[in-house]
Amino acid sequence: MEILFDLDDDAATRALGAALAGLLQTGDVIALHGELGAGKTTLTRGLVQALCGADEDVPSPTYTLVQAYDAPDFPLWHFDLYRLDRPEDVNELGWDDTQDGVAVIEWPARAGRYLPAVRLDLTLEMLGEQRRARLEPVGEDWQKRLDGFRFSPP
């Protein structure tokens, strides 16, 4: 089952991230797909700030490759694999530690065989001045959680 949302601006993109934060459980992976500038970090900013507080600084991990956050119920890792040379390099980023928390991954295809089989694939695409978010659950647990998911952009 695929779910589509049209997002008018950055505020709507952050709001979708915040809404998804309420679904997260330890062990979850969100794989963010989309071109440069599609809003992957903007969505993650909304998600992290919903969990950790509105004052939480959420920079893009483009150069650091990973940012870690201490959410109240679990640790959260925000990976940006755009600059990764080889899929094996994820092991140097604390990849194995994410089983005890939540991982949000930009450019997940670069993880190759290390990308978990059960995850939420979220694709952001630009439609002129707007974005479209496509949520595709991979695994039965995500399918169940998304069955009742409702989101109304601001």
C-alpha cells in the first residue's frame, strides 16, 4: 500500500516528519529517497524536533555523514550516505548501533545490502513549487502502523 501526500512548502514537509515521529518504535528505519533539495533534511528536522524539542538543532549530516540525537524513548541516528564511497563504509558510522534506536537514512541506496529489509521507504519529489511525499511500507509491521495514519498538511 502506497500513501501520497502533497506538501505545499517546508512547513508542511516538517509537519509530515513530526506526524511520523509519533509512529516510531525502537528498531525502525526510515529510508528517505529524493533528489538534492527535495526536502529530506527538512522532513527529518520536523521528525527530530517533534521527538527532542523544537529548539533541537538539526543540521544536514552531508559532511559528518551521521548526526545522533537522544530522544526520550530511544536514540535516533540521521545518516546522509550521499558521500559514501562503498556500502561497507556504513560500518564505520555506527550502523550496527541503530538496532537499539531509530535510523533515518538519506540516500539509502548507497547502503547496498546493509539497508534493512524491513523499513519505511519515503520518497520526496518536487512538483514545481510543491513536493509530493510517497510512503511505502516494506514489511508487515509498517503496513499495520500506516493503516490508520492520517496527516493534514498545515
